[in-house]
Amino acid sequence: MVLRRRDTLLFETPPVIAAWAAAGGKKESEGPLASGFACLTQQADFSGEGCKNWEQAESLLQRKAADACLRKAGISKKEIDLAFAGDLQAQCTASNYTMRGLGMPFAGVYGACSTMAETLGLAACFAATGMARQVLAMTSSHFCAAERQFRTPLEYGAKRTPTAQWTATAAGACLLRGPGQQGVPVRSVTFGRVQDYQVRDINNMGAAMMPAAAATLLRYFTATHTAPTDFDAIFTGDLGEVGSALLREQMEKEGVPLPNHRDCGCLLYDTAAQNVQAGGSGAGCSAAVLCAHILPKLQTGAYRRVLFAATGALMSQTTFLQGESIPSIAHCVELGGGDRQ
């Protein structure tokens, strides 16, 4: 049964994440979470595997994450009832081409960098209510494809600002099943509301997305009568160093401090040793951290109960050139065990 408390859906008998996998590129292989990836490549263009451009490379990266997830689950692609997937390319191109090869029922999702939490939440709803037995949730991003689409092609040689974040060349895939099966429980989902604090700097996504993270977390805590200290960790993704500092400051002002806050954009890379400016970003960033770090720790018991709140900036390559502000959204998924009030 699913209960609704304001914006939050509570699963009395939770669905589970039965298998997961992350795939990444060279920068990810040099980061602190490299050992948690199922697949890492030193050739981000995948030219040795027939790819002719960055967009094709991202689709192949997503396919590798999906294939690794299905192998871990011990099932074939024919056994998937439905897949939710999205990416940063216009019209979710990478996911469309991935699904062309997988040939499974598919619902495309665009939530920018919040896409992993959004696909995970939707998949959990379908699995919990029996509308699908086995559901795939995944997303991806690619540094080179994203830079060409949202900023300038790499050949231009533009200098990156200190507030900029490095778009992850990464993908994550999760397989969800219904209640009563083995896996990491999905206890609740809070779908976010669009926030816009009139940030217009395309190189400061952390500041643009922070209000959405704060708004969704506050709604979740109010609806569930919980506090941050009820959780082992609260993960946002991906605010980077700038947005994370702003979030902690904002939540202090709201009277809800976050002593156990972690940000996927600060975890995927070593910001002191790797040239990533304010940290990681991109839809694949939080997806990779979820699959390479958070879920394994929940599986082993290192974490018992966490929140995964991925954030996304909802502008397009046209709107920010028109001087529009950058609206944002955050979706929150509660993972693991623990009693509720």
C-alpha cells in the first residue's frame, strides 16, 4: 500500500533495488570512488568500439551500465517490464539510442541532474504497486557532449570559472523489484516542485540548484515528522562545493541543520587533486555515486538509512542565452530500513 503525506509517497511494503551498476570515464577512474564502478574506460570517445561522436559515446556508456546491472541481477533485457531513463542531451538522445538497442518498454525522463532520483522514484512507484515486476531506472551524462551543448565545444579552449563544475562522464543503472524481495528498500519518494531564485550564471549551477534541494528536504521532514539526525547521511547531487556551502547555510537559517550532509558532486572527484573546479555535476554524477558508493554501503550495513536528493537545473541551451533565470528541482528518495513515526 502507498500512503501520501503532502508531497511524499510512503511505501508501507517497500519495493527494493535488487541490482545496480555504474560506468565511468578517465576522470572517474582517477577519483576516490573508482573501485565501486562496474566499468571504467580510458577512451571517453569509445572510438575503438565504433563510436563516431561524443553523443554516441554517451549512449554506449549508458548501455554498459545497463548491461552490467542486468548481469548482476542474473536476468536478460527481455525480462524488464519497463525502463525509465534520461540524460542531458536534447530530447534525451543518449537514452533514446540506448533503448533502441535494448528494445524494452521505455518512458523517457528529463530532470537534468535530478534525473537519477526521478527515474528511481518513478520505478519505485511502479514496482510497489505491481504495475511492473522488474523496472530499470538509469541516467547518464558526458563531459564533452554536455560542454558542446550547454557552453562551448572543447576546441574553443574557454577558461572555466572557480564556481563551474565538471560534468561527469558516467552512467548509473538500478533494477527495482516489488516488495518482499532481496535488495535495498525504497521507503519513500518525494517529487520536487520547481524553484527559481533568479540565478542566471550558467557557470554556477550549485547556487541555482540549492533552493530546490532545501525546499524538497524541508517538505520531506515536515511530511514524515523526521529530522536530519534520523539518517546516517543525507546526499544531495550535485551542488558541488559552492552549492553545498549555501545549502548548509540556508538549512541553518531554517532551523534544520544538516550535520550529516554529503554531496555527490564533492564525492565523485578529489577536488583538491583533480582539476574539477567546484566539483562534479551532470546527470551521471549522482547516478554514479548512488551505484558506486551509496547502495554498496547500504547493502553491507555501513549505512542503515539515507536520503538521496538529486538536484537539476531546468534551463536549455537557448533559454540561458536569452537571459532567462535558471529554475531548478530536487527529487528525494529514502533508502534503507528504519522505523517511521
